[in-house]
Amino acid sequence: MTGPDRTMRAARRGAAVALLVGALSAVLGATYAHRVAVDSAQERFDLSGQRATAGLEQELQAYIDSLHQVGAYAAVGPVKPPADVEAFVRETGVFERFSSLSGIVVLRRVAPEARADFLAAMRTVQPEFTIVGLGPLPPGAPSYVIEHHVPGALDLPLFPGLDVAAIDSVRTELEWRGARGEAGAGAIQDDPSVRRIAEQLDAPGLTPMLEGFDFFLAVPVDAGGDAGRGETTWVAAPIGGFDEVFARSLEGQPTDVGMDLTVNLTGPAVTDASVRQVARRSDPPGTMADAAFSRELTFQTSGIDWTLTVWSSPTAADPGPVPLLVLGFGLAASALAGAVVLLRGVGRARRAELARLEVDHERVRAQGDVLAAVTEAVALIGDDGVIRAANPAWDRLCGRSPAAPGTETPDVGRPYLEVLAEASDGDLSLLAAAIERVRSGGTARAEMDVALRTDGTRWWCSVRITPMEGPPHGLVLVHRDVTDRRNAERRAERRASHDPLTGLLNRTALEHQVTGAILHAQGREGYLGVLFVDIDDFKALNDTSGHAFGDAALRAAAARLTRSVRGGDLVARFGGDEFVVVLAPLESVAAAEALADRVLRALDTDVRVGTVTHPLSASIGLAVAPVAEVEQVTALIDAADEAMYRSKRGGGGRVTVVQPTLR
């Protein structure tokens, strides 16, 4: 075979190889572009669900807070005439804001031994007031008597004095929730006691009347034992749905997302699914079964569990024309490369070699164009960790303008981790370990978040690491901005662990953190201490100056308390006007007493809001024990609580110190 023939044969083989490699590159590029588009759509969908959940939590909490406001007005202080309660409800505008609110019922829990005192108190404003029961109650069971009824969208024939405790679903729900201090949601559909009461009273219209609303919300109010009327008042709200809450919380959400809000009712089983589904938005065509994405999210407000089901339209995962464009461009580029090989192959061996190099150049250019079509920052690195190629979005991630068309990024040839460290705002050791696991085959893929800082702004980037088909072997690293998701997670964590009024740790977060503090202190000398702080006469302050002043006083007390303790001490709002400080290890009991005295002096001050000034003082209990004896801090908290009550019985404004025996 002559030299030219061998050259032509080699050229044909080279052209075929170039065409095949180009086609495979085009298919891989199109597949990758499709995957990126679907992942982006999934992330947008997940973000919509998170925003919807946050909006619903806020609106539902506002709903419950509005009911609590009405209950606090009706229950706390002197007995209110019905006209005053109704006027207060109208002034709050609660019915205008929540159109699904069928009415507001103020129920008083009255123990059997307190009925006489309760009747006497109520007859001071309603002389004809009497208790009318719907049926017999279990022995020793309390009554749930209507003090006030303000009708809303549904005018139920309820009247003051009606005892609804005979309705099993109502009584059991309120007793169970009341023991926990939580709000509740229940329903009376399918409650046998409703039909039994209707038969006993010969009132066939009672059942449809009581079942005229879907479910009810019940919000507890601590009445403080005022006027001998019991200690707990419930604000019951018959609800016909939450459409207006749903619509208001979802303003600005994408129209291609459908949603169902479901309340997880307690009490007797409810067979009617429409009762649990309290709101729906189904803007996109099709149903959840046809959706490209769907997700079920659960959350809780004041003890009530809710489920939000979110689904997308069937076309939400459609990647659009980008994958097809990438595929077409790659095939065209591979065909061009094959043609160049054939044209270059008709000359001598040297020209054939030059043609092969030209094909390599064209293939690399085509792969670079595929990367350029991807909007996310992508870097290809070899097994040695050195960057082989990157797209224009990579340059933007590093805080500079993209390289000119046809030129490489200046980072090609540099170690990937070295380049990323220049924009990093944290330690990259975990990312380095993840890259090594994927490179060595320890895991098929990895993804983690890293903190970056470009142009003076700190943001979060998710790095997804996947192997690159070879040869050449290496890794594909895709970078996506996840700052919004990280911020949402951080806000959710803070809401779960901090008191919204004072910004201090809440009770649950304190219990979690103090366990670690005890373990850290074990084996050390010294003492552990707990301060239990109660603001003196806070209820009187609230009654005389109003809740806004009371909230301001609590915020001021929290600030002064925080400033008066040490940096390592844990400060939490335990509830109401009570605060707890878990002291880091101390050298002596005297050191703990000195710290308690400093807190007492810090809280002995005046609080001023506008033109109103009120003096503050506190009753403090201090419990101290050697570190070696403390296994559970709850024993110290209980001892400090008891010591605080001794301070309060002694007139307040003082510290009582105890050293309990824990072993």
C-alpha cells in the first residue's frame, strides 16, 4: 500500500473517531444541561414551598394571637359585660381580617367546687346568668361554660351560661390541650355525643347546627384566678376555612404551584376529608398526580399541627430548548471536525499529523462552548486537582469579568482549592476531603455548602462533585448560589430556639444547650449555679399600664439581665415574666451570691415608655451545688424556682440562696 493510500486510510479513521467523540461529547453536554435545568427547577420549587410555609406560619400565628387578644380582654380583670366584649371584638377588626371566622366564643373552665363563685361573679354584670348543661358529665369533670358569644359569619344559637362540656370531642380536646398550655384544633363531625345530646333534648336541629362549621380553634388564656372564675379561659373559634389566610400568606408566590393546607385535627376520628383540608390553591392545570414535583411540608403553630402539600405543573421540569441547542451545536462541531480531518488527510504524513492536531483543537473548542452555555459556574479538574477548563460563570464566581471569547480563564493550570481559597470566607478542609472521596471512588458523588466572599459580600455556594467520564479522568464541580436557602434555614433555627419578644434562648433551647455545658464542666473543680428570676408585680403592671408596656418592660429586663451576667452564662426566658440563668462554673458559693446581687441591682430600676414610668424589681432564687454532684440541671432549676418563691413571699426585691443536696 502506497504512502498516500495509508495517509487517506488513516485520515478516514481519524475522521470517524473525531465524529464519534464529538457526538458523544454533544450527548454528554446535552444530558448535563438537561440535568442542570431540572435541578434548578426543583430548587425553585423547593424554595417556593419554604416561602409558602414561612408565610402560612406567620399568618396562622397572627390568627391565633388575635383570638388570644380577645380572650385576654374578656378573661383577665373584672367581669366584662357582653356589650363591652362585643365592642372590643369589633374594634380589633378580627372579623374583617379573617372572613372565615364563624364566631368567637369565650369559654370558662369551671371546676365543680367553683360553680357557686363563678355564678356570683357573672351575675354582677348579667343578673339572669345561669348555667344550662347539654347533658350529664363524668363524675368530677369540669364545666366549660360560655361567658360570651360574638357571632361572625355564622350566627350560631349559642348563649351565655351554656355548658358544652357534654360534647365529648370539645371536653377531651380542651382538657388535653389545657394540661400542656397549647392551642388546639378539633372537630365535632362524627362525634356520637352530639347525636346523643340531640336525642336527649329532643332537638333534632342541634346536630346540623353544631356541624355547621368545619372545625374549631381553641386558644387558652391564663385568667389568673380573677373574680373566683377559675384559672383558664378558652377562646373557641368555629372556622369555615382559611382561604383568606391562605391567599394573604401566598401573595407573590409563583402561579404554577398548587397547594393544599390541612389541619391535623385531634379528638374523635373525622371521616370527612373536606374538614381536614381547610384551604387550597390550584392555579396550574392538572392535578398533583400529574405534577413534575410535589412535596409535603409540616409545621406547628402554638401546638397545632398543619400539613402543607405543594405541587407543580406537569411542565415545571421542562428544560426548554437549551439541551437541544447544546446537542445540535455539538453534533455540528463534531461533523466539522471530521470534515477538517478528511481535508487535511490528502497530503503527506506531516500534513496528516497537523490535521489531527487541528481536530483536537476543534474538539476542545466545542467542549468549551458546551460549558459556556451552562449558567452555573463549572470547573473541570484533573486527578491532580488542577483546573483543566472552566466556563465564564466561574470567572464571575471568583469576582472578575469573564475571559474574552475564544480565550481560556486565567485559572486553567492552577490548583482548584488554591483558587477557591482566594474567594473563600471559611475553612475548605471538608470540601477537600469530599473531593478526595469522589476522586478515589469512595462515593459516587458529593455535595456541600461553602462560604464565599466576593466584592465584600458574604454568600453561600453549593459545590456538587461528580466524576468526569474519561479518559482523561477527573472531576466536574458545579457551583450554585444557595444563599437564600441558607438564610431561610438560619431564620427557622433562630425562631425555634429563641424567644421572639426578648431575643433570649427559649426553654427548649436552654435545656439542649445546658446538657452540653454540664458535660463540659465534668471533672472540673468549683460550683454550678442557677438563677431563677421573676419580675415582681408584673401582672399588676400589665393590668394598669397595658400589654405594650409589659412587653417593653420584659425586653428591658432581658437586656439588663444579659448585661449583668458573664459571657459564658446561659440566659433564657422560661415563660411569662420568668427568666433562668445557668451560671458557668464558679470558684465558690460567694462568687455565685455576688453575681446574683449584681443581677438584683441591675433589675432594680424604672422602665419608661412614652410618658409612663413604672418601677421594676425582681425576686431571685439562687441554687448552687458542686460540679461533681450535678448530673441533671433540672434539679438545680427546681431548687432555684422554690427559692425564688421564698423571695417573693418575703416581699420581693431580694435573693434567696439554697444549696440543695443532689446525691
